[in-house]
Amino acid sequence: MGLGVVVGVDPASRKVASVVNSPSNNFLATHQVPQDMSRPKACHEMWWHMTNFFGMIRDQYQDPVVYVEEPVIGRNRRGGILQAQVHGVVLASAVESGITSVYSISNTAWKKETVGSGNASKDECREWLEREYPRLAESCDGDIDLIDAACIALYGRGVQARAGRLAGRVPSMG
């Protein structure tokens, strides 16, 4: 079955944070498009980058599994729409790269399972990661998007372990 890699992805309107969680280590990456870039060009740039990123993951690991946070539609509907565009780009680029296990997950689901509350704040997520996986939290270097991506990857690892696809052990990065 290979190394059992789970990728957690936290898409924003112009930035994507990703954490690749394997039994031996974690790889963290972000990609951001410039504010002055037109929306169609920004989506294309993000698609190109993420397709290459996921292609690298697919080539390096057998049967990677990807979990992508769904957009949050709240008071700022425009922001939610922009985030939804990037969410779709990330899902499509993962599939385009040849990864077959790609899942969309709500922020309340991963927060409830990891942090313990579906309504956990950004600070509570950071505190949980610092407490439970301090080395991984340190690797995030305070980037709240990477912290969320790390939590999403750990959530995905738990789901895959329960499904019997991966060993339940999380790497010693924490």
C-alpha cells in the first residue's frame, strides 16, 4: 500500500496552504497569487501550480489521499465565492494529476474531530496543534493557514485509519 500519505489543503481566495503527512515526516507548502492578478488568471495560475504539486505527490507516494476544506459562506459572501472558486480549482487539479482519493470536508467536521469543537476558533486550533503535535505546529511557523491544513491532514489520517486504509499512527513530528 505504500507509505500512506494524507494531504490536508486549506484554500483561501488567493492562497492555498498544504500539509503532506506521511508516516515518516511532514511537508508544508503554500502558494499565493498576487492581489492585482485578474480572477481568471489567478484561478489558472493556482490550477497550474496545484496540478504540478499534486503530480509531484502522486509520483513520490503510492495512493495519496487528499482532504480539502470546503468554502465557508458566512457574512462575507463575496469572499466565500472567491474561496469556492479556489476550492474547485484544488479539487480539479488533484483529480487532473491522477489522484483518485480526493475528499471535500467542512471546517466544522475536521475541527470537531481534531480540536473537539466544530466551532473552534483559529486560536483554539493553533493551541490544539501546539499541544498535540508541537513539532508540526512549530513547522507551521505561526501561519494559521498551514495550521489549518495540518489539522485537516491529521483529520484525514484519522478517517483513513478508521477505514482500515492506513495505520493509525501519526508521524513523530509532534
